[in-house]
Amino acid sequence: MSSAHAVRGQHAHSFGQGRKRPGESRTLVVVAVTAVTMGVEIVAGVWFGSMALLADGLHMTSHAVALRLNVAAYIYARRHADDPRYSFGTGKVNALGGFTGAILLLGFALLMAWESTARLLHPIPIAVNQALLVAIVGLLVNGLSVVLLDAHAADPPPGQALPATAHGAMRETAPVPDHHHDHNLRSAYLHVLADALTSVLAIVALLGAKYGGLTWMDPAMGILGAALVTRWSWGLVRASTAVLLDRQGPADLRTRLVAAMEADGVTRVADLHLWAIGPGIYSAIVGVVTPVPHSPAAYKARVPRELPVVHLTVEVEIGDGQARDAPEVS
């Protein structure tokens, strides 16, 4: 068996994580705006007795915490991108920040549900007009946050490529992952959308109380807001855990990688490990069996450059490839 572990000298494993991502600055702006509005909504919710408004403020607190963690992850990943102690770079710092933020969000959701239930069972008077004014301001801020992060998500990726390492032979370039592959940033965008929806719920509840005397709507909307946060948080827990535990990469990417390796019709992929090492970038170890062996570098050259596999190791074994079962790709 031959393996592609020999290298011609030291090579970097930062995979572009040392660059400042375009969304980092906009995320910082959103954090600052959110922090101010968050404080105003929480104080107003307590002062005016609005549980929906307080729930919206607490939700914005969770949003601010998550975004701060996201910014901290960006900064840490950049500053330590070239640290050789990280075997595959610092890309997973984003997933770690997302996981931590999701756990905090679940705690906030539990608090929101608890307080809203207590308020539903034991109603208190609400200063509707004042609370409604602050809720509208909160919605405007959430709308601004959505616009900022969505504008970033629509930005085209930079017109340059990442250096991609393939032991034994260098894949000269790999595509820069676009912002839709940035796990934490995409989650932040979805989170501000949820924030905006929670603000709408608070306004609906206050209008119901003002014009219909439906005071029960305020805590009910708080419970609904808590359910929305729980759903979002659990989705983030699952997604970030998959990255942190090296869950196999996307089935379509695995299928394309297998097809590239088996392009000659006699080679079969006997073993395949594909896992995320950063937002939208992957590392892979591929074991092939073939009666007509080529060098590992030759197999790596078959991989299309647009595939986001930035670190590739190929092991070649001489044998009857037809007799081997193909790895599962579903």
C-alpha cells in the first residue's frame, strides 16, 4: 500500500482562516445596536409590566450573546490560523462558538417560558402605550440587523482562492467558501429573523390588549417566542455538534469525490472519510483499490478544483477493485 503522507517541506494548514471575513465588521455593528436596544427593552418590559416585551428583550439578549461569541470566534480563528498546534487550522472555532451560543439560548428560552407561564397564571397590569412604543423600536432595530446581515450574506465571495494541501501533491487552489457556508454567520442571520418575528409577536399581543382587552395574549406570545427560540437553538445544537464530532460530510460532495476517484473505470473507493474543518471547507482521507495503480498525486489531480476539499490524503492499494464494496454515501 502506498500513501500520500510524504511532503516536500513544511506547508501551512490555515486554509484561509487568517483572513478577516467580510461579515465580521457588520456583525460588530449589529452587536452594538442590539446591546443598546436589548437593555432598553428589558428595562421597559419590567417597568411597564409587559411580559411579551420582556421576552423580546431577553431574546435580544440571547441574540447579542450569540453574536458576541460569533465575533470572538472570528477573532480567535484569525489570530491563531497559522498556529501549528491546530492540525487542521482553526475553522472549527466557529462551530464551537455556535454550540456554546445554542446552549445559552436554550437557557434563555426556558427562562422566557417560565416567566410567561407565571404571568399567564397571575396577570398583572400592563402599560400598553409605553410598551408598544418600545416594541416598535425593537422591531426597527431587528429589521436593521436583518438588512445588515442579509446584505453581507448576498455579497459575492472574494475573487481569490485558498491554498489547498494534499499530502504528496499540492492541490494548488480550492474555492473560497461563500458566506452561505459560514455556519455561525448563517445562524446569526436566522436568529435576527427570529428576533424580528418575536418583536412582531410582542406588538400583536400589546395591540390585542389595547383594543380588545386580551391581556392573556401578552404572556401567550411570550411562550410562543420561547418556543421559537428553542426550535432555533436546537437546530443550531444539532448542526454545530455534527461539525465538532466530525460527522461525515454532505452526501453530494462524497458522491462527487468518489466519482472523480473512480473515473478510470477500474479503480474503486474502498474507504472514504470526509469531514468539515471550517465553514464550507473539508478534509478527506480516501482509500482506493485498483489493479492498475497510479501515484497518489495522480488520483488527487482527478478531483475537480471547485470541490471544497482543501486537505486530501489518498491511499492506494493494489487489488481487484471490482470486488470491493463502495462506501456508503447517503
